[in-house]
Amino acid sequence: MTRSTPCYSLIILGFSLYLAACGPRYLRSGEDASFEGSAMSTRLDRHDLEKMFKRADGSLSKAGLMKHWKALNRDGQQVTLAVLSIENETSEHVDTSLMTLVKKLETNLINEGVVTVVSRSHQPELLREIKSQGSSAFDQAQVAIMGRQLGAQYLMTGKLYDIAEKSSNGRRVQYFLFMQVIEVETGAIRWQIEVDALKGLTAG
Amino acid sequence: MNVVLIPLLSLSQIMIPHLVNRWRLRRTATALLILTLIICSLSGCGSYSQSTQHSRVALLQGRADLAVAELNTQLEVERGSESELLLILERALALQQNGEYHGSSKDLIRADSELEMIDYTKTPLKDLGVYLYSDDSSPYRPSPFEKAMVNVLNIVNFLMLNEWSRAKVEARRLGVLESYWGENLSKESRQNLGQLKRFVHWLKAFTFIATGSPTLAHKEAELGGFQLPSVPERSPGAKYSPVIVISASGMVPHKVAQRLPLGRALLYIGPHPHWSARERQALARIQAKGLVKWLNFPTLSNGVEGRTASIRVNQLQASPTAQVDLTRLAERAYEDAKPLLITAAITRLISRALVGGITESLVKKKSNGAVGLLVGLIAEGAMASADTPDTRSWTTLPAQLNLYWLWLPPGTHQLRLVNGAHPWQTQVSVSGDGRPITFNVPLSRSMASGQDSPHRE
């Protein structure tokens, strides 16, 4: 065996270890903060949804409407609320993200126990029916009909818009989520909030 | 054959006297062998358009299932390569033709995101490679009409799936792209895309009608500069249904590899009977050098001509409501890119000649002139062989897209579309609730009555 053999072995071993460390690996939450926090597309991810949810939920819990509901609840008159889908009016395929957001809001409202949340299972059918009649689901005139059909006193609705721009330097998508609670009986908007988020892709 | 043999014979006249030294012969032979292997392996790689030929033929024969299978196999092989994105686009189209709208939309959404990444990825070295090494060394950047077609075809997918909201998302994505073109494309290029934009306005208008927003549909028509087909007078209690039939025909011209042997003319020069051996060798040297001078660039094939078919509704004939001539758009896109393609081909030819010359002079210093010439020629030849003309484009796109908008009263109707030798016909039942119905007629189809079921909300 020559003197250079151990040296070569070390080099080969080091190189093998380097190659082994370079392979793909699975992650779980908390293992790599930079991976969890980095944006991977211009669509809405967990971070954006978390931010939107916190702001919408925080606003609703502080709103006069919630105080009113709580007061009614104390008097044994729990109101019924139907949480509708959030319409996607953006240039991104974010329907699944919006459904997640609605589910989070719905879960929170159910667990707080202040209002009775109407099951959303029959809503798509109902919305289709209303749309086939030639009206938007969020048309004020349709609120009363929808409320009656769902057996709800309040409807929670929302729309997500975006301002999407593309230039040589990058693409920027500014999201604006508008959510509101409408009183079925009067058609009055009892709570409304606007939450924004920004996603982008820069040249590099 | 003579093109190769004549200079090789001439070359052998120069080489043989110099290769008497066995050591030198062995070394040269090894170098020759390695370089020949490199040449052979590189020249073995076919161009992109050649590799997708089977899929195109299958689609034109109405065998979209075969095209999908072929493209799936190709994608397995090309995973991670520069061609992967284009193959995904080809598969998206084949899946749509095969009626697999979910799969097609997934592929198109993925391709759309990746195309955006490519838009913002700077690859200076790879781009430089186009001028020095090979035409297809940089990532594929589709022409504007191909980019627009990603969204257009996905609108069709979502219309077929009755996912109106997602169809609108695709239309908005195209809107963002249009505003970007407003800043980056010439007025002429934007005008060329006009018919495609109009086609999208029609699709959007239909989406608005389908979702019960006639005001927005009319606004869309106004933007597109057309009038929506009026709803025939309704009989009490029954609504007419809006029906659109989207049909594709032909196939766009694709790029084919063109290799022009510039030195070929030199082979027609014969040595004069009174020339000395030295003069003959000089001519052979020039001819051999001419043999490796190739200009490699893509040209456009003829494609398969699209047809404007008329639709028959219960024996009544109707013309297409809107059309897109994609062949014209492909030809324009090629004409726009042509100056750069030719410039790059010439610079690559020059760079190869430089490499050949430098190699020859370097080897000449350590060996002799004949070996230097041979190694120089091999280096230049290997580079010429590795220079693949960029034939990448979305080759399976149809030559023409036709849209027919009909208002049908309640009842059963016969729809028949004669598209060349392959008629398509189906029966549609309109229930009288005004719900929209969409049909997508594949590129080619044998007569098969009642095979297509209408996609309804």
C-alpha cells in the first residue's frame, strides 16, 4: 500500500458524505423555518391564510355585531349564521385556499358557540340555482331568498380580488379580501372587513 | 456519399506519410476514436420536432390516447431536461383531445407557472451558448401566441368541466399577460394577436352568460368588437340554452432542423492535371475544411392545413362564430425570430471555425501540420455535429380553432360538424332550463354518432 492511499480514501469518503448530504429530504413543521416561511408561488399559502384569518377573525370578535350576538346568546336566543363560499375574482387559482379560509372561520365560529352555523353541504346546489336564475349569489336582492332557504338570520360572504401586474422585473399580485355579514331580514351589512396580502416573483 | 469520401481520400493523401511513427499513430488513433465517439453520440440526439412526430401523427389520426401514452413515455425519459416543459404542453393538448380535461388543466397550470419562472430566470451563460455552441442550449422561451394558448386551452378545459370561476381566472391571467405585452411587444405583434384576443372575448362572454351575468357578457362583446348572437324569441315557460361548440383542425407548422453544408461547392473543384502534389494537397486541405462548415438553423414546415367547417343543427347550416388561424400566428412568430436565428447560426459557424483553427495551430506546434489539420477538423466537426438547430415549439397545436355559438330551444337536436374527411356528430337534449352546454370537437374523428355526451352544468 502506498502513502497516498489513505489520502485518496479520505477524499473519496468526504466526497461520498458530501453527495449523501445533498439528496432530497422530507421535512416536518418546525424543522426548517426558512423553508416554511418562503413563498413558492404567487398563490396563497399557509402564511397568507393565517394572516387573513387572524385579521378577519380578530375584527369580527371585536365587532359590535359579535357583542350583539353574545347578548342574544345570554338571553337564550342564539342566531343562525350561514357561512358561504368566498368568490375568487383573481387571476390565480386559489379556490382551495379560499375554501380553507372559510373552513377555518367556520370552525372558529362553531367552537365559540355564540352562533349556530348552518351546514354548508347544500350550499353549492343552492348557489347554482340562484345563479341559473340570472343573479349573482351576492346580489342584495337574493339575500333574503337565500337566508330563508338556508334557515339563517345572517349570511357571511366574501370576495377575493387582486391587482396583478407583470413587468420585465417581476410579477406582483396584490390580494384584497372583502368579507361581510349580511342581516337576512333587512339586507343590511352588519360587519365588513378588508384584508390584503402581497405575493410576487422577481427576476433573478 | 461522395461528399464524405472525396475529402477523406484527399485527407488520407496528406495524412499517411506523417503517420509512420507508431507511437504517434497510436496517440492519434486514440484521439480520433474518442472524438468520433463524441460526434456519434451527439449526432445521435434527434431534434425536438422529430422526437414528437409520433404524437402528432397519432393526434391527426384521431388517436389522442396513443399520443398521450407516447408523451407519457417521453416525459419519463426527459424528466428534468429543457424539453420537459414543452412535452407537458404537448401532453396537455393531447389530454384535452382525449377528453381528459382535469389532467389537461393540471398540466397547463403547471406549465403556466413554469413559464413564468423562465420569464424571470436570467441565464446569461446558456443564452450565450446559443451564439457559440448550440441553438437549443438555452431554456425554451415560447412565442407570445403559444403563451396565450396556455390560457386559451385552459379556458376550454374549464368550460368543458363547467368550472366557470376557474375559466374566468384563466381569462384574467391572459389579461395580465396582455397588459405586459402592451409594454413589451411591438404594435404589429400585438395586432397579430388580435384574433386570439377576440376569440377569448367570445369564450369570456359565454362564461358570463353561463354564470347569469348577461351585462358583463355584453361588455365583453363590446371589448371584442362583436355582437352576441341574439336569443330567439322564447316560447312561454321554456328557456333557450346557450351552446358552444369548439372545434380544432389541422396542425400548426413546426420547426425542422436545417443543416446547410457551406463547403459542398468546393467538392466540385477538381485538381488541374498539371498541378503538383503540393498544390493537390492544398486543395484537399481546403475541401476538408469546407466539409465541416455547416450552417445549422431551424426552418418552418408546412404543417397540416386547418379547415373551416360549418355546423349543421337539425339540417340547418351555421358558420363559425369566431375563428383563430394559429398557422398564421406560428408563421409570424417564426418570421419575427428568424433574424436572430440566422445571426446565431452564423456566429456559431464562426466560433467553430475559430476553435478548429486554434486547435489545429496548437497541435501543429507539438506535432506536425497534417495531425494538426486532422485534430482541428475533428474538433470543428464535433462542434458542428453537436450544434442542434432549435426545433422546439408547441408542435401539436391545431392550425385553426373554430367556435360556434348556438341558442337551442328545449328538445332533442342533431349537431353535425363536417371537418374534412372526419365528420363529428352528436345528439343534444335541451331541457328548457336555460343551462349552458359546451362541446369540444377533437382534431379528427371518425363518424361515431351519439358517442359524445354533452357537458352540462
